[in-house]
Amino acid sequence: MGKIFKFKTGDLVICKYDLEYLYYPGFSLGKPYINDVFFIGIIIDLRESPILYFGRDVMYEIVCLDGRRRNFTAWEIELLRSA
């Protein structure tokens, strides 16, 4: 892979969707997301997605504490604990 990954698999992270740039289909406008603004989870996969995300960054697949898998970019993630 050509990009340098900021995080690695196994890292514990806190994430927040940045809807200014992208619309996430899983985001329901009908339900208030006051308590779901931040997600905490563990990175399980790293991949480059230049077509979907304008070549800006790498996508990280994260298993969140609620058991759901979500995808975030590096600018939406903060490291809590390194693996």
C-alpha cells in the first residue's frame, strides 16, 4: 500500500463522523443522535479508498462498543490507547 497509516489494527479509538464532507447512508435523520455522536471501538481493518473518499485518506473499519462495524477516515479518529 502506498499510504502511511496513522493508526494500526488493535488500536482503541474514539470516532466522530464528519458529515461536512460526506453523507453516510447509515445516518438516519429521523432518529435523534444526541447520545450517538461519538463512537469508541477497536480498529480491525485498514484500507485505501481513493475513489469513494477523493484520495484524501485511508479508511479504517472499527468495531464499536455497541457491536456494530463502522468506517471512519483518519481525520475522524482520535487515538485513546495504542495496541
